[in-house]
Amino acid sequence: MQVAERNKRLFMQIGARSDALRGKNCNKYTFHVDIPNTVMVNAVGRALVRQNMVKDKKFFTLTADYIFGHDLLNAAKRFFAANQGNLIGDELIATDVTDFSPYLLKIRQAKPDVVCSNLAGNQVTTLIKQYAEFGLPYPIVGFNLNTADAWAAGDGNLSGTWPTVWYHTLDVPASKTFVANFIKKHGKPPENHAWIEYISLKIMAQAINATKSTETDKLIAYLEKETEFDILKARKGHFRNWDHQLMQEAYPFTVKPRGEAKDQWDIIALGAAVPDANEPLESLAPTREQNPCSL
Amino acid sequence: MQFGFLLEQVVNGLVLGGYYLLIALGLSLIFSVGGIVNLAHGAFYALGAYASVEITRYLGFGPAVVLSPVAVALLGILFERFILRRFYTADPILSLLVTFALAMVTEQAIRMIWGAAPLSAAIPPVFRGSVFVGDFLFSRYRLLILAVVIVVLLGVWLLLHKTSFGRVVRAGIQRPDMVAALGIRLQPYMTAIVMLGVGMAALGGAFFAPITIVHPAMGSEIITVAFVVVVIGGLGGFWGVVLAALLVGVVRGITINFVPAAGEASIYILMFLVLLVRPRGLLGERIEKFE
């Protein structure tokens, strides 16, 4: 982001989810395509509230010890506070931890109602595998996951409720076409990052076509107009003009019972899109007060 | 209650240390006998994991954890014959460079063959879940790993201390010049030791695949811990590595209990302290220029 700002070039930020990047660290050259942490938390949180897993329940969190994790933990704490959930313990996990057994023992000692992962990337997969290995009796949920992490978790290991920005089983015609073409070319379905790269390039192409230009200022103006884009979901997306965050649906998911998956990539039962169809897309995103950004 | 929690971390640390031992012992043996610091040791761990996941698909978990270390040990013969052998009497920096390069080449080769996305591997159903021994929680699978480590450790100890092969190897560690003077060629022993060392690393990879992420760079995750264990334990000894591995596991567990943020750093601080106080390592051979 800083490089884009120094060079005054448009930058489509497609993978980092920290709220801070759209908040106090925002800049006008960056447009954020992936959902921010607050949306991840709210997507899962709403599902948990529906399942009565939040009010008066004790949560124990494991948080990745860098800006992303700290940011996600803050979003999680806001969610717990707003919904009468009780955070009874949090462990900061260094990014090179590959063995979680000491932390799992601490979780057992704390006896929470729900264990919650605020980890990223490979560590989520490793935690899921080792959590299943120890077979602790508390349900595990998470506020961050990528499809590849879920696929790598191993047969029967993943459980609980998790968020995703997109999944290849999404029942939207444009999405299904994209998935079919991808499978034809690569022999396996696209994971969420493949989707995000595809739609980001389409958005840039649309902007360049419409403005008949590759000049950064013209492209920024086009995107800031809150132009709508087909992002292969039921609802179109647009960039919010004050923080450059793509407004879009997100999905909570749970795991299909063993035996129901059609293949090794079909392990996820995608939940209904959030926000609901009758709510504005901004409903789950951080507000100006929660995440101030001045461009 | 607090003491019970601490004790549980200590016991868990011992189990984990047993696992680190499998990787570190091979590394220590290769250095002790051949004088080579094998920076590619993690690559053999990764190959063991990948081979095991692949073989499990066709033959199941049991055959996979037996066959994958054997396959990697055979690769070890090629490694020793065509790469290591040239560097026994060369400047140590050269063997560091070549094994480091081999580690990188192996990682990329794994990426080319299996792709960059992690492989899916799971514990066989019969070993899932935990057991209670008294008030201590153990994962059933880690108890299996511990049992395997104990058997391997016993086997290696018997090999080194109760066979003529082991006698020659131990003599070769202490006084290779005298062994040569007695008319014994150490070369075939070195090949066997390399096979044993990388085979143990691969066994570690095969057993850890279901509980860690199987990805091309996994070798680099384990090599640093293995080195720390070998340095703390001291080169040239068997029990030094055992003691160091258990100590590393326990220190990490205790630190996470009290100061979790320092958990990963604790093993390096331990190594630093050991090197300050006793440069040869806890039970290592005396290195004259440092003492």
C-alpha cells in the first residue's frame, strides 16, 4: 500500500483483512477487495447468535500475534461485548508456532463453552488438525479461514462455524460458469483467492474500458463513484467511497457430515449470504466511527 | 491445581521432545561421523511426510509409515554417494552451502510435483481422540508417536553400543585417524549412518503429517528446532541429544504456561545460555578451541 501511494498508482488489495488497513492506515490509491475482519466476525457472529452460542457463553480465543490477529481480536471483542459473550481467555500465538499442544492443555484447564480461532493461513489448518487430534469437547469456531486451509485440514478434522468471502459451490449462475471453466483448465475447483483475483482483474478491466484510460486518477474516480460490479454473487458489489472497501455479501459455513461430501473439495455446507437480501450491504461493515479513514 | 497444570505441560513437553529427538538424532549422527552439518535434513523430513501421504492413498497408514522412511533412506544413499562424499575433507562452508542448496532444490521439486497447496492428511480413526492417564490428558496419537520413538531410540542405542557396526561408528566419531590406521574403511559406515539419519527424519515427517500442515516449506520449520537440540545436547554423544530434546520440549511447555509470548523464543534462549556456560553442549565432546 505504501509503495502504491509513493508511486501514485492504483493498487487492488486482494488478501489482507485487517480493519486498520481500511481505517487509520488507509490511503486513496488502495481499493480493498477482500472483506475486512469486522465483516468476517459479523458473518460468523450472526450465525452463532442464531444458534444460541454467544449470550452468556464463555469464549477462549487463540490469536495470531501480528497486526492481523490483533485486529481480528479487537473486532471479536467488539462482537462479544455487543452480544453478551464472555471472553475468559486469549493466547497470543507467534506466527511460527507449529505445535499447539501446550495451548490446547491451557484451553482444557480454562473449560470454555466455545473455542475461537483468530489465526491465519497455515496455522489455522494446523490448529484444526491438532484440535481434532486431542478431541477436546468444546465446539471450535473461527473468525478467519481460506478455502485452501479448510481443504488441507484432513478428512473429518474440520468442525464448527467459519466465514468465507466466496466458495465454489455458491448457487449463482455466473459463479458456476467461472467454476466450470476453472475446473476444465486446472482439474480442480478454484479456492477463494482464485475468485478474488479473477473479479479484481475484471473490475480493473471494466474501469479501464469505461474511462478509456489507465490513468490512476481517472480509475480512482470511476471506482469511487460506487459503480456496481458483477462479482459472481447474488448481489453486485461496489466500493464505498470513504474507505475504498468493496461492499459485498459474505457467508458463514459449517462442515458437511462425513459421507455427504461428493469429493475432497465438497466438505463445506455454505450458509445463507449475509447481510440478508433486504439489508444494505454496509450493515456488517465497520462504520466511520468504528474505523475512521480519511483519504 | 496450578501445580497440576504445570506438571501436565511438563509431561506434554516430554512427549513433544521425544518427537524432536527423532529428527535431531539423525542430524547429530551425520555430523558426528561425517563432520557435515546437514542443512538438508529438513528436506528429508518433508519428503518423508509427502511420501507417506501419497502411499497412504493406496496402501493405508500402516504401510505408509514403514515404506516412506525406507524410500527416503534409499534416496539417502544417493545423497551420500553423489553429494556428501565430496565434502568430508573439504572446507565446512562448502558442505553447508551444498546442503542448503539441496534443501531449496528439494522444496521446489516438491512444489513442482505436488503443487503449492498443502496436502490433506488425517489421523487414522483408531488413533483419534485423547486418553487420560491419571489427571493428565494425552492425545492417543502422540502416545503412539512416543512408543515409536522409544522403539527407534532403543534400536539405535543397541546398534551403536552392542554391535560391531556400532563399535566402529563410535570409534570413527572419536578417532577417525586411528580407525583408518587399523585398516577399517569408514566409508560404508558413513553411508549407513546417513541412511539411518535421513530415514529417521522421514519417519518423523511420516508420523507428523496428520497433525501438522503438509506443505513444500515444512522442512524449514523443523530444521531450526533440530539444530537447537543438537547444539544444546552437544555433538558426538547419544544421550546428549536425548536429554536436550526432552529439555527443549519441557522448557517450551513451561514457558508457554507462564509467559506464552516467549514460548518459541525460550528454546533459543536456552541454547544461548548453554553455549555461554558450556560450549560443548550438555554432554558433547570437548571442542578445544572453545574451552
